[in-house]
Amino acid sequence: MIEWAVLIGLAAATLRVAAPLLLASLGETIAERGGLLNLGIQGAMLLGAFSAFIGAYFTGSLWIGLVSAIVGGVLATLLFGVLVVSLDLDHVVSGLAINLLASGLTLYFTRVLFTGGVSPYLGELFGPLPIPILSQIPVLGEVLFSQTGFVYLGLISVPLVYMLLTKTTFGIRLRAIGEDPVTASYLGINVVKMRYAALFAEGMLAGLAGGLLTISMFNTFDTRIVAARGFVAVSIVILGRWNPWGVLAGSLLFGFTEALSLRIGIIFPELSGASTIQLFALLPYLVALVALVAGGRRVRGPASLGKRIGKQ
Amino acid sequence: MTNQLVISRGTKRSIVRALLSVALTLVATSIIFLINNVNPFLAFIYMFQGAFGDINLLSETLIRMTPILIVSLGLAVSFKCKIWNIGAEGQLYIGAMLGTIVAIGIGGGPLALLAALVVGALGGLLWAAGPALMKVKLGINEVITTFLMNFVGIYLVQWMISYPFRSPDTLFPESAAIPSTSALAVILPRTRLHLGVVLALALVPVVYFLLERTTFGYKVKVVGESPEAARYGGIEVGRMIFVSLIFSGLLAGLAGITEVMGIQHRVRGSLSPGYGYTGIVVALLGQNNPLGVALASLFLAAIMNGSSTLAWTMNIPMGIVDLMQGLLFVFVLASEPLMRFLERRGVLKL
């Protein structure tokens, strides 16, 4: 019989590991609604994670780490913008270029800055921030109101991004571009400016998503720290049908799988020590693939998604 | 009658584009060297010496080139179809693992070698078949699925060499060694250069023929240039996408098992330092032309091996390889609009 406390722990862990996925996929939603298929989000997260660590480590201030996370993420998405928006190059290849460049940059400078190429641990990190009174509520308080600031930020961002996309002039124009950039520009919408703005927003969210890995979750930096989270975020956007609420549901699904794979030994103590337990490491990726098969078939995204302007 | 070699304008453009991207990468790397207080000219000379300085270093560079070349020839075919297989790394590991199991199971001899190579290649194909089906039947972006399959594949191989196929006589998680009688033979005495390099080089004309002289190659190109036109012309677009993707998986698997049978002789977690990703840069730099891919894979292999010399002579960390790869990728992309700009300005005439 699984204990109640274990389940509460699993639920809390689900939200905790869903946070980077949620922030990143909300960012990707904004970009994709504008027609930009940015697979470089993986690289933006990595650069965010690296610059957060560098910022926090060398200044001793987590807040400076937080700001540098945003700067790192935005730099990566703006470079994507130069390739895709300004030069009208292939979205997929440009995204891959950003990813490889980010992994090269972070690997090289980690080895330049730290002996043995191993980043040290940070003295402190952004820990849980229990909300007064609310965190005292049984179950819910522990699961929902004793999380880190990043979790709250992700959850609050869901309705905010939803309103941005559906209720503001910016959002309506951005979605018009996503459907048909050529017509949108005939109607007087500045496609280039709007798309850069969307990428700026995505960079901030992706940078935070990467940054929280170093300054709130793992306490150190490793070039493999992002794992496949950027690509999982892109999958979540598809599964969530380019809608922030759907994206929230998708992030929770993947957060749950990851939390489960991390805690499988705690949930099923009889399994711990068994060799098969190691296999659970691949569970999140397998679930992502299965989810794409089940829910990603022939879904229609924004009409101009991933298409070059010159080819339309 | 003149007997000179005629080079088409398209080929000339490709060559200029590749050289331009390499030049820009070297300039950008020089700037990084200067920031680190290292003389870039000296650094590149050391790098060159480290890659080609003597017969031993040269053969090590060719050994390094072998898996990169095999992987990127396959990727060139799928990229030509505009199918972005970024899962070669996982396909390589699965191929290496399955081939090794077969080689050990058969227990040595040329038959074991042949069976291992075939099974290894098929293992890679199998690992690409899932994403290929998902792309063709369900319309799911292959970039996402092939990348996710890397994690599934590599974790699976990690587990296999940690538990069911772990070597009983080593402390580290690694498979048992293949029987020495089934290894790829050394072709140059006193070096480690093995038959795999011959296999890789032999694949260059094969893939060239496939792309340039067969209807398959023609169809792949048409689908890559315009799926609508291909469909209109009666080409089964889905089938071409499927075949080109599993073909790149086939060669990725072959690259993995070749690396085992030729050099490593067992599967370790460190079997590939990212050959599957390097292959993407190589195919792009070689512009999906098998000959270009061959030259590009030699170049990347030289950077990899040269940088280890750089590490102990000038204290430049090995990460420089990844950084140069990333820069190269960006510059290959950006060189196309740059060339158009230079042509408009009349600076470049082709």
C-alpha cells in the first residue's frame, strides 16, 4: 500500500519539475503563435542555465543570476531571430544551429573557467517560498503553496500568456502573422518587429526555465543539464494545441512522468535495488513519444508555422 | 577542343560557400584564441600538426573520420529530402549494441564480423523506423521524435551494458569484448588504422551513385525541393521520406558497429563523443554532396584530433571542438545570404 505522504510528495515533485517545462513551453507557444518554429529553445534554455550559474557564482547574488538567465535566453532567441526573421533562413536548421552553438559555447567556457571542466556548487539557491496561511492548508498547502518562486511564476504566467494572446492587440496581431505573415504585412502590421518581440518574450521565459535548473534545482551547472527539456517543451506545445491552458496540462503530464521516474524507488520500495529501476530514466522520453503518437497526429498549428516568408 | 574540367555554377557556389564558412569559423575561433591570450596562427599550426604531423597522427585522424563519414553520408541523403534526422547518435548506439551482441554470440571469425555489421546497420535502421512511421503516418515532426529517441536509445544501451550484457571482468559498466578474430583488420602496420576506413571511403561513391544516378536519388531531391511538385509528378512522397530517414539510420547504425569492430572492441558509455551531432554539421558543410561530405568529415576529424594537441601544448580546453562545430553550423547557414549580398554588391562574381 502506497502511503499518503508519498503521494503528496509525488504531487509536489510533479509541480516542481514541471516548472521549467511550463515556462519554456509558454515561451514557445508565443513564438509559434507568430509562426516561428523555434527548436533553438533547447539552446536558449542551456544558455539561460549557464549564464544564471555564471552570474550567481561570480557575484554571489542569486538575483543577478536570475537576471543573467534572462539575458542568456534572450540572446539565444534574438540570434534565432537574426537567422529566421531578418535573413529568412530555414527555421529547423537555424534552431539546430542555435542549439549546437549554445552547447559549444557553454562546454568551452565551463572548461576555461573551472578546473577540470566541472562547475562548483553554489553556496545557496532559490528554495521553497511557502505562502503564509495558504501553505497551512492540509495537502493543498504542501503540494501547491510551498513551492519555489519559479513554480508560482509558471502558474501565474498561464492566464497572463492566455490573455496576452487572445485579449490584447499585440496577441491578435501576432496570431494574424502566424496564420499569414504576407497578408498581415499588407494590413500594416510590422511583421519583423512583432516577431522579434515574440522571440524576446520567449527568450525571457526560456532563459528563466533554464536558469531555474542551476540556481533553484541542481545548484550547479553541467552542459547536459537541460537534457531534452527544450524538445519536450516543443512537444508540449503541440499536445497543448498552442493554447496556454493545454500547455499547462501537458507540462503537468510530463512533470508527473519525470517525478515518477525519479521517485520510483520511494513509491515502490520493493523495486529499489532491482536492476530494472535504472530503466525508468528513459520513461519521460518514452511517454513524450507515446503522447505525440496519441495526441499529436495531424494537428493543425498556425498556418505559417515554420515556413520561410520567401517561400510563401 | 579543350580538355579542362567543367565545373557547373552550382558546384562553384557550393565550394565557395563551404570555404567561406570555414574561413569565418577560423576567424571567429581566432578571436576566441586572442581573448585567451593565445597566438591563433601558432594554435592552428599545432592543430594541423596534431592531426597530420606524422603517419601515426594521420592514421588516428582517419580513424576518427571513419564513423563521422559513415554517419554523415546517411544524413546527407535524408537532408537532401529535407528530413532532419537528429537522432543519429541514438541510432549509432543501438546499432553498436545489437551488432556487438551478435558478434559475441557467434563467437568470432569473419562470419561474426559480417553478421555484426549487418545487424548493427539494421539496428540503426530500426531505431529510425519509429520516427519515420510517425512522420509519414501521423505527420509528427521528425526533429522532435528522432531527438527524443536518442535519450531512449542511449539510456537503454547504458542499462544493457550495466546489467544484462555487462562484462563480468571489468569494474566499469561496459559490454564484454568482441572476439579478436572478428575485429576489423588493421591495414597499416604499427598503427590502429583498420578496414573500417576503407568501408567508409567505399561508401562515398556508392552514395554518390545512389543520389546522382538512380531514380531513387532523383525522387529524393524532388521531394526535398518541393513535396507539392513531387506529388504532382506522381512521386510517393511519404515513401521517399520514410526510406531516406531509415537509410540515414542504417548508416548511423553501421557507423556505431564499425567503431566497435575496428577500434573500441566493446560498447562503452563513451563510444561516441557525439558523432551523430557532428554528422549534422558535416552533412551541412559538405552540402549533402558525398565528396563534399568526405572532405568535411576529414576537416572535422582533424579539428577533433588537433585540439587534443592544442590542449597540452597551449592549454586550450578540448571544448574548443564543440565551439568550432557550433560556429561552423551558424556560418554555413549565414554564408548563403552573405554570398547573395556580396553578389549584389558586385564583390563576388560567380
